[in-house]
Amino acid sequence: ERPDLNEQMTRHGVLAVEMEAAELYNLAARHGARALAVLTISDHLLTHEALPPEDRQSSFAAMVEIALEAAFA
């Protein structure tokens, strides 16, 4: 654990942290495939604010709808 990580990321202008899509893009590049990640934001790293579960679920549902519309447009 790095207690100074949030402070360091802020200094570098990092606005969000995401871990899974990086590997998705890595695998797609390795295998000559296309990939897309559609993300929602639920927690604030600095203020520790977080969406309540109900809001998280509804924002996730909206994100899925948008992704499906984009995929089949």
C-alpha cells in the first residue's frame, strides 16, 4: 500500500483509475482484435464520496443501454 498514491496521482493530473480495460486492450492488440470499454464512475478517490448502490445500479443500466446502442448503430 502506498499512502501517498492519491496525492501523487493528483499532481500528475490523473482523474480516474481503471484496472481491467488496460488488460482488455492488451489482449485485443495481441490477438489482432478490436476492443472497447464503456465505464461509469462510482467513487471519488480524494473525497471518498461514493454512489449509493441504487444509483450505481441505475448508472450501470444506463451505461449498458448506451453501449448496446453504440454497438448496434
